[in-house]
Amino acid sequence: MWVLSGYLAVMGIGLGMRMQILILITQNSLPIWEVGTATVSNNYFRQIGASLGSAVVGSLFVARLTGQLGDRIPAGGGVAAGSSNSFTPAVVRALPEAVRTVVVGAYSMR
């Protein structure tokens, strides 16, 4: 966990420094009357990229999770009363051990 946290910290610091430099490069390479448009465009496309990236990664995660749960848990395989669309920690703890292992493994992508 500490190694992963260290890698994420290095990535975050590097990415944070890089973003500011890109804005300065954009502002310094254009005439003064286009600096505002360039800055706004830079921020806009960065936000759009982050939104699309999050949507793609989330969709891939959900598709893989649904596939793994569908393959590994038989129909009605011990899901507690209520909706199986929401695996809260309390619902997962209430599942039989064999089903709980499958659910936790699918969430951790094992």
C-alpha cells in the first residue's frame, strides 16, 4: 500500500507541475489579445478529457465487474433480500462466505 501511495504521490506532483507549465507555454506563445481564449481553451479541453477519461474507465470497470459477477455467481446465489444492484458493505458482510469471496474478488479485479 505504501509503495502504491508513493507512486501516486510522484505522479500527482509531476502532473501538477506539468499542467502549470502547459498553461504558461500556451500563454507565452500567442499574442496578448488571444491569451484569454487560449487559457480558457486549455482548461476546457483538460476538463473534457478528464470527464471522458473517467467515463471510459468507469464503464470498463462496471462492464468487467458485471461480467465477473455474472460468470461466478449463479442466479439467486445467496444475495440478501433487497436489490442486488447495490452491494453496500453491510450487504456484502451478510452474504455467505463463498459468495462474499467472489464479490470481493470481482471488485478487486482478481
